[in-house]
Amino acid sequence: MSAVQLTPKDLKSDQEVRWCPGCGDYAILNATQAALAEIGVPREKMTIISGIGCSSRFPYYMGCYGFHGIHGRAAAIATGTKTANPDLSVWVVTGDGDAMSIGGNHLIHTMRRNVDLKILMFNNQIYGLTKGQYSPTSPAGLKTKTSPFGSVDLPFNPINLALGSGATFVARTVDTNPKHIKSTLLAAAAHKGVAFVEIWQNCVIFNDGAWKDWSTKDARAERTIDLQPGQPLVYGKDNEKGLRISGGEVEVVAAADADVWDPTTAAPLAYVMAYLDEREDLPHALGIFRQHDKPTYDAAVKEQVDALTAKKGKGDLKKLIYTKDAWQVG
Amino acid sequence: MSIAVTRQDDVVIRFAGDSGDGMQITGNQFTDTTALVGNDLATFPDFPAEIRAPAGTRAGVSGFQIRFSSTDIYTAGDIPDVLVAMNAAALIVNYKDVAPGGIIIANTGNFTERDLQKAKLATNPLEDGTLDGYRVIAIDINARVTEALAGSPLTSKDVLRCKNFYVLGLMYWLYSRPLEPTLEWLAAKFAKKQDLADANRTALRAGYNSGDIHEVFQGRYEVVPVENALPGTYRNIMGNHAVALGLVAGAELAGLKLFLGSYPITPATDILQHLAELKEFGVITCQMEDEIAGICTAIGASYAGMLGCTTTSGPGLALKTEAIGLAIMTELPLVIVDVQRAGPSTGLPTKVEQADLLQSLFGRNSDAPLPIIACATPADAFDCAVEACRIAVQYMTPVILLSDNYIANGAEPWRLPEMDKLPHFPAAQVTDPAGYAPYARDGKLARPWAVPGTPGLEHRIGGLEKEHITGNVSHNPENHQLMSELRRDKVLGVRDTIPTPEVSGPREADLLVVGWGSTYGAIRSGTERLRRERNVSVAHLHLRHLWPLANGLDEIFARYKQILVPELNMGQLSRLLQGEYPDHRFLHYGKVKGKPFTAREIREKITAVLEGKS
């Protein structure tokens, strides 16, 4: 595989990109093309499968195979594609409404099965394509066209949902940091198994600035922490602050006293990092929350087929039909 | 004293008991043995939706009817000659169906006060005159089995569970069937539970021997093998099993591997279970989180180059609706099997109905045409599954195959296909980038199938309207009109590869009975008998292809003075035909009782129509 070397341009299609000017999707598209060019997979073996929503137009803009599905079902379609041909590199592009509302069932089951899919969920906390209704990740109280007096729904924490569903790779990145998107997607691509990547994405029209308290360059330094394997949990403009987890509580310490992050641990530390979202006094976590090795669904399915074929010999249709309880007439 | 053996041509037996009494096993064993004897046969299992409804109650009664004959038969019979009633509830629910003078074998061990109460009976029907006019054979089967199994290591409760094999043995004696097939089955079934194998063998033999010893019967019967059966190799088959085998065969004949994405639902689940066993055929089965995921994985697998398939029943088909539209739009091959059951909503999950025809035809948003075929009998389900695969692959389209609960769980002898005569329809997956366009079309209007992994053919498909030829997203009004017409015409074009169905009976007559699906047997049997016995001017046409309808139907309809359409619904094929052939009048005859038509009902309706009473 290492011989394959693409450029981001190889992964552009001839279709005109039609997101709103200023949409966060542009940065994600560019960073994805940059990342996928480097994963060592030839173009014809890459397939992007999406649902419905602004983000789900993604396949049309990629120069590989693509399937724009129906609302919420991308993970199920992709499960079929990947299981039918585990040799393909299959990427699911979806949004917060597509993945966590109408497609919630497929999302959780795809993650628990550990299908070797890379799921990129663009989270802008709003329904954009239908022009501004609250989504399952909208904060309570958000005023939208369908919640003129403030949404009374409580939102999902996508990272927690993924962790709780048993996803073996769970990460988060943000549209304002293309380098971080790229490195996160490269890590996702390298992971064997399902990878769930939440991407904070700004909808410039219907929910502008939803992430601005964390996503601008300055805010990122002070109000986010990047979880990277083997790296200390430090943040701040000069990485001067650190986090330490003790007794289930997170405390701010000097950088030198920070814990080192290990996404492979069986301890429930990833959940603790996800709960930072609910703390005003602590940074929100980006980066890799969890990275576990488990058998993948698609490989397990293939192994059974191969093992049974080896044991019984390749199926013979005539023997299947002409069983020993058959009888002759005439 | 030796007991005389009388020859009979045609016998109907109904086994009825509690849903925990093993009546389905008993019926299936009798069926398999009867098939080996060489009789033609048809079966009708009829069981409650609950796995174990309250014991001893009327709601808990499970039945299995088998008809076997020395001649060709088409239905499981209208009227049992013999009823085996394992308890009071089974008797009271079933006795009225038995032929006058017919045999009723009642297990008196389950007619205690408490059994009568549970069956809501004030008096004992064995003693109160209810059964006057029947030949009642009252046997305390509980006591007989307990006697026969004295010394068995089984608990007394487990001993009693062997009583169905006692009854089976008795019926084998009565109808002169061999014990060996069941003895072999028991040995295999309980290979690791010798105590159970021994006990059931003993019960079976005890039942058989009791016929001679106890002299409760005045005679025995034999039903000799069918003499004029078509030469060939036969095996007994149930409809769901035949569908599974047909899908495997269809995929192989297309040169593809089969992928099944499914979700358990009565009465379709057996197909998933059968296919899950066949890994050495490269069959992939995915039991998904819901019906929608079932079809969506199948679509994803077809996209990746396998033959995608999904199996379901009516409520599941409703859930798959939007995804079927996606398969129509993306023009991928897909086989959707709907084993119909009585509805709407959850309806009667274990009862038969054929009321999903209009859902199959029209149950999608917008104009979303697809081919529909329906199987007529358990054996026919194999050919129909192969045919569904052929159309899906040759026309790059989803196809709906309609079966139903009567076919799914019914059995009949299947004359096995000659392998070298099966049709071949290799799928053409393109690999050459020269001139490739995702929505270019061949002579059948099918688009090329380019599978991910093929260098140089990278393209995008999806549910948005596609531009003719290029497949790019298009909102052009003229293009949408054109693509809608192409989708319609492609499906209509299937007509060119299907034969005009043959009429059974006279070429011209007073009445043509048009049917589809599992009503085949009742209509065939009813019309043949009216012609044979009363010289009635009636013919039968059975439709396998329900969309598109075959060429030549108009000419056929024109040759008959009246047309009657019996269906297990409130008027679906009749409505379709009325719309397609407005020059003819289609008289609907519906039944929605969760039960198949009897041949008698068909005969009576035909007679009434011809006498102008209907």
C-alpha cells in the first residue's frame, strides 16, 4: 500500500462545491482531501458514504467513489459496503441531525459492532439544510425557528454517546484548525475498527459562532486541551497549565504535574474528559479520547465465511438442492 | 385377528393440541414420511402468535393439517377426515371442521374438569352428545405414554411430553406408514440426549403397536403413491426454505455472491436462518438493528458488487419504503422478499393474507416503479426467487418477491430442477473506463454497474435526481421528466423477458378465475373439480408477474365472458387489473380471515357468479 501517493488535488471531483460562503465545511473538505491523500490507499478503493444534510453533500466533491444516501442511513449503507468488500477504505460523512437524531440507531449499532468505518460527524448544533431548527446537540434554551422561546430539549454529548456505544476510536477536532483535522483523520485512518470523529463545525448562516468560545485560535489555547497519546494533559497559551485526574475529579495543576494521556487505557478516563464539556472552569477536550483494539465486524464476518468454506469445501449448489432425503419418481 | 387394510385415495388429517404439545413437529414428521412414501401432499400449519399461549385454552391451540393423496393435489384440504385432539380446547376449536362421520381421536387424559374449565366448557364434549355423528376414538394417551415409559429416567413431566410421538406412531399405524424416517430423525435430533431419543422412540413404537393391540380401530388404511407423477427427483420443501435456496441459486446463476441484510420478523425469519447456515456458498448474512438497516446494508452491499437482498413481512416492508426508493434512484440490483401476513399494523402475525400487493406497487413517495413477482406454492418459491434475482441483475433494479405465511410454512413435494437447465444471467460489472458513464443505458435501459475498487470508474451516486448519462446531480426540469420516464420504461421493459402465462382449462369459457400467490391451490382445485364433475365452463389464470403484467393478458381476458379475482384481501389485484384493462370487468372476491381459501369456497363462488347470484 505504501507505494500509493496521492495529492489533495487527486481527491477533488469536477463538481462545483456549493456550501455557503464562510461555511466550516470548506476547511474540513480541504483537510480531509489532504489527509486521505496520505493514507496510502488508491483512489478507487476509497468510498465516501453520506446521509442527508449540508455535510452529506461531501461525496460529490471527492474524487473517489461516493454514495449520497438517505437521511440517517449512511452508517447502515456503509456497513453493507464494507462488509461486502473489507478491502475498501469506507468513510461516512454525516451531521449532528443525520447521525444522532434520525440515524441514531444505526450510529450506535455500527459503533458497538466495531465496523471498520471512519465516521466524520460535523456538529454545528443546528439543522442547516432545512434552514435553522434545533438539533439533538443544540444547547437547551437555543432559540431557533422551531424553538422560538428556547429549546427545551437537552442535548447529546456526542463523545459520551460514542464512548458508551463501545466505539473503539473516539476523537474530536474543530473546523478552525485544519492541521488538527488532518492529524486526527490520519489517526482515524490508521485505526483498525470504527472511528468516530466529532468535528465542531460553524454554520455561518443559522448558528454562527456556536463554537466560538472554544474554536478561535486564542480560545483554543485557553479553553481546550488536546488529548494526544503519550502526551501530557497541558493547555494554555504557553502550555503552562495541566490537568490531573484523581478520585474521579479533574484538577488544574502546573504543566509539570499533568497526567500523561493514554487513550488505550481500560480505565474510564475518556468519559471524564468528555464531561469537561459541562465544566465552565475547565477546558473542553479535543483530540483522541479512546483508541482500543478489538476485532472488527467486517473481518469477523469474512473469517466465518472463509473458515466454513475451508472446512466444508466451496458450496455445491447441486448438493444443496439434491439432498439425501430426495426420492426418485419414474 | 388381523385388521383389514382399506385403500383410500385422498386423506386430510389435522393434528391439534396445545402450543407446547409439539403438534408442528408431529405434523412435519408425518409430512416427511408421507413424502417418502410417494404421495402428493400439501400442509397447512396454523399456530398462535404467542410461543406458549396459556396452556389448555382455546387461544393456545396449535394445529397442523396435512392432506396426502394418490393423485395430484393443490391444497391442504378443506375438510379433515381425521382430527387428533390432544386436549379439550383443541377438540372444541376444531371438531366442526371434520367431515361428517370422520374420525376424532381424543386424548381423554386432557379432558379433566380443569381442562374443561380452561377450554370454557360447561360439560364434557366427549360425553354430552357434541360429537354425535363422528367416530370418536377416546384414548387416555397420557396414561398410555406413562405406561409405555415406565422405568424411563425422564421426569414424569418429560415423559408426558413424548405423547405427540405416541400419537404419531398411532397415525403411522392407521395409515400404514413406515417408522424408520422418524426413528432416524430422532437419532439425529437427540444424538446428545440419549434418554430423550429412547423415550420418544419407545413412545412412537408404543403408539404404533397400540393400533394392533387395543383394537380400537375397525380397520387400517393405505394411500398408495402417486402413479402419474412427473418423472424426476423430488424432495419435500417449505416455502421459506425454497426462497432461501432460490436466492442462493439466483446469486450463483448471476455469478455473484449473495448478501442478506435482515431483521427477524414473523413469518420471514426462517429465510435469514437458512441463509445464515450457508457460509460455504460465500453467503453473507447480517442481522441488523432494524428493518431499515437490513435493506440499507443490502443496498450498500449491492453497491460494492454483491447481490443484495433483504427479507421481511408487511410491517417491515413499510419501514423499508424510503430505502427502496433509494435503490430505484441509484438503480442498483436488490431483491426484497415480503412474506405477507395479515394486517394492518401488527395484525395477525402468524396468519395468512395477501394484502401487500398495492403497498409493493405504490407504497413509496413519488413515481417509484419496480418489478413485482409472487410465488404460488412452496416449490414455486424457488423458481420465483431465481426469477427475482434475474430481473434485479439484468435490469439493475430492486425487485419485490411476494410470498405469504401459507407458502412460507406450508410444504409440498418439490420436483427438483435439472441443474443444467437453470437459466444463467451473468451480471455485467464494467471495468473499462473508456466511454464509461454512470447513467448510460443498455438495450434494457439498465445502467452500467461499476463497483468501488475498479480503477478509473470513480463516480458518485445517490438519492438526488441524476442527469441522464453523466449521473451528475441535476435539477433540470426536462431531465427529471426524462429520467422518470426512463425509470418507468425500464421496469415496463421486463415484460419482454417474461412469458404470457398459460390458462388452465378451456381457451374460451363463461368464466375466467384470475389469481396470484398462494390462492393457486384452492383456485386450481376448485376450477378443475367443477369442470370434471359438473362440466362447468370455467378456466384458471394465475399470475406470477404482477408488475409489469405480462404481454397478452388483454387477449386472454377477451376470451371469457366474466372474470373473477379471488384474493385474500379487500380488492387489490382486481383494482390493478381494472385500472390496466378498463375494457374488461373484474369481479373481486375477497377473504380476510387469516385463513386461506378453501377449494369449496372457490367452487361455491364460481357457481354463484355463473348463476347470476353474485
